[in-house]
Amino acid sequence: MITREQLRAARALLHIEQAELARRAQVSVVTIRRIEAADVVTRVAPAKLEAVRRALEEAGIEFIPNGVARRANGAEQAALFRGPSSDQHPQCRPAARSERHDRGGSV
């Protein structure tokens, strides 16, 4: 699943507020706040968490172990931190690199 650190880092890389991410993911601002709070697993429905992850990926965010990366205009920005790896949460792990190539995405 997306960690709160990944969500905050992704929003920082995209320069968007909670309200804008909520609009893009079609969830409430309260949902974004809950994800950014502790104990996400019991407080946010999996479908809403998936919608947020998808909205961030559509905006150019790639979830990587211990952080997030953003590709824009041929450059890559990354935010890395110490914390649980996204590999521990397979339901929110990004597609494998070969799958992204098949869909026409960048690596």
C-alpha cells in the first residue's frame, strides 16, 4: 500500500495540495488526510487507496522502494526516505518495468 511518506513526497514532487489530489483521485480531502495519518490500513478503503495511487501514477509518479520518483520533461526527480518498502504491499506496487513499456509508459 502507499505509505504516508510516499504520499507526502509524491504531493511535494507534484507541487499539489491535498484538495487537488483528492479532486484528481475523486475521493474526499478527509481520505487524503487519513492516508497521510498513521494506521492507514484500518482507516481507508482499499478502492480509495487504489484511486489515489492511480491518480499519482497518472500525474507521473512512480512508486519505488523507500520513496517515489517523478519523470517530467526528460528529467527525473526522486524523494527517498527510510521506511517500509512498497514491495511489502503488493496491491499498490507499480507495474513491472516491462508492463509499463507495453503500455507506452516511460521507465
